[in-house]
Amino acid sequence: MTDNELKVKKQKERSTPYPSITLKDAIVYIEALKKALGKGPYSRESIAQALGHDKLSGPAARKVAALGHYGLVNRNGDVYTMSQLAEDILHPITDEQKIAAIVKAAISPALFTKLIHQFKNQALPSRLDSILLRQGVSSGAAREVVTIFTDTLKFAGLLQNGVVATDFSKVQAIPAKSDALQEEITVVGVSAGQQTYNFNDTGAGWSVTIKSGQPLNSKIKNELAAIGDLLSELNKEESQ
């Protein structure tokens, strides 16, 4: 194969940019980055090390790029800083602010924005990977992009009953791994201005948020986990 043929093949396989991890994972990484290095500034190498990599390898570079795709870091040349969007997710003043920030992060990648507008108020097609090939995504990455895109929409509450939501003002659920109906249960009376403690959990077809005026101890959390297991089993039985 000649040099020109190699160049042509390389150009054909070059994929449209996309985040290589889900938004949920990106939030975990940005939180770890802040704990290790604060809000910045930091280099790509220092970000990679904070995320557990010895050097700026391929996987590390893709994680750094994904943080940028979701708008969780700002970049000025080779210098990065944590974005206000990341702050709104990690340390929100209200639940509504966090939800809005997560939605904004989910629609930040250019490819995701294009797909959301293309399939607004529609169910995602079963052969989305084939459509992605026509969007410039490489054949080796198409299925991975489908998974990352779908999981990110679910996490942000933008895939409701299998349909892509575009009226973001109606996204009120605490982000979850499922697109099921969200329930909010207050187990302890919380008065205005009183500090609250939140417990969020999700599973197969359910999501629960509990707000309490007192911290939930391990016994209560274990009981809630047991209830969650029962809900998951119930949903599995109903789907069969």
C-alpha cells in the first residue's frame, strides 16, 4: 500500500469527535479532579495523573477530551480550569440548578446536540449505529457512541419512555439510569431554611429521592437498599 493510500484510509477512518465516556462517568472524574487539584489551572498531564494514569496515554487523553466535550472544563491553549457548569453540578444551590446543569452538560457535545435535534420527540432508531456512520463516526466507534449517547440521555432525564425529550423545562426528575417515573418521598418533615440531607437511588424501572432533616444512618440506608431490591424484582416480574 502506497503512502497516499495510507493517508486516504486514515482520513476515512477518522471519526467525528464524541465523548468517549458517559456523562455520569465524566462527573465522577471531574469530582476526583477537584479533590486532587482543586479548580485548576492544570495541564493535560496533571489531569491524567489525577485520574489515575501514569502518563497522558490514549485512554487518559480521551478522558480529558470528554471533560471538555461535556463542558466540565474550560481550555485556554494547553491550560485547563474547572468550569462553572461543573461547579453547578458538584455544588448546586438547589436541586433544580443541578438538574439544569446536568441537562446542559448532556447536550454540550456537538454530535449529541445534532442527534437530539434530529430525533426530537421521537424514539431512537434501532439502527442508530448505521446512522452514526453517515454522521462521520468511524465503524469501530459507532456502537460505543450509541451506548454513551443513550446512557447519557437517560442519566439526564432526556430519554423519557424511550422518546427523546427536547422541552428541557419539563425535565424535573433527579437524573437516573432509567427513564422510569421518578418518585420523591419526604420521610422527615423539613421546614423552610432547614438543612436537608438527600438520599438518591435508582434501579431497574424506579428512582427514589428522600429528603430528611436528619442524616440517614447506615441502618436506614440498608433498609432503603432492600426496598430498592424489591422494586427491581417487581419491575422485572411485570416486564416478563
